[in-house]
Amino acid sequence: MAKLNVNGKVQDYQADDGTPLLWVLREQLGLTGTKYGCGIAQCGACTVHIDGVPTRSCVMPASAIKPTQKITTIEGLSKDGSHPVQKAWVALDVPQCGFCQSGMIMAATALLKAKPNPTDKEIDEAMTNICRCGTYNRVRAAIKSVAAGGKTKKAQNDNGGGIIHVADLAETERSAS
Ligand code: FES
Ligand code: FES
């Protein structure tokens, strides 16, 4: 029986060498918040943290991870969705279908930990996840909102239709200076 430290708990699992971490998380540990998209390290839907580093779990063999290494999945960010990145995602209505979003949140969380006030270039470099629904602008706004301390404001959308929430970018710039 092998062991993994997931979300602060050491857990047993049994899998052939080479079994991707994603399948151990989903099928043995019941942590289905981490999604399978492409299986070839391209889309980022399967992103988790290993010792704080965003990692595509679909291509990471579980057997390559030591029990001393700390794995964090979307379920481990907070018990109740109260992590600042999760709150920003809700405040800005980031998801559409939602399938890619746990991976997006895990990538954004690691980025903001390393760079609390990332530039657009740093966001582009870190956020290589793919979203078929095209939520990229809202993902960027939510990251900026967290950098600005969670501040958002309401604005008309481009069609003059509904109200959308956008990050208060002026505030982001003020806090950066
Ligand atoms: S499922 Fe892992 S990167 Fe797409
Ligand atoms: S919200 Fe649907 S794939 Fe990203």
C-alpha cells in the first residue's frame, strides 16, 4: 500500500506504477473536483499543487510523489469556498460550464502566492489553462481583484445588457504604486 499526503492527510492508495495522480485522486480518494480534460498536459483541468507548485496531475505518476510532499487539490483550498481566490471567482461570476475552473483556480492561487500583484505578462505566462467557454477575461479580472484585496465594481457589459462585476483595476494600479 502506497501513501500520499493530500490536503493535509496521509492517505493509502493502491495503483500500478505509472498510474497518474489524477486517477488516484478521483477514483481512490474521491476527490473529483480535479478534472480530466486532455490527458496530455495541455489543458490544465487537472491542475493540483505539489509542495505549492501547480502540477498537471494527468501526467504525474502517483508513484513519483513521496509521502512527505504535500498535495493540495481544489477541495483543500478551503472547507467552505472562503479562500480569497474562490471568493473572487464567485464575485466576478467567472465560470460558465465550470469544467476547467478548478484547474484555473489552482493555477491562479499558485500565481498569486508567488506574485501577489502580477502583471498582465505574468498572468499570461502562468495561466496556460484552456477554457472552451472563453472565460479568460474574467479569469484575469478575478486575479486582479484578489491582488487588489478583493475589490470589484459593477459595470454595464459591452451590449449595455446585464450588469457584470469587474475588478477595480484603478485600485489595482493604486496598490501597485
Ligand atoms: S487533463 Fe491534464 S492537462 Fe488536460
Ligand atoms: S468554464 Fe467551461 S471550459 Fe472553462
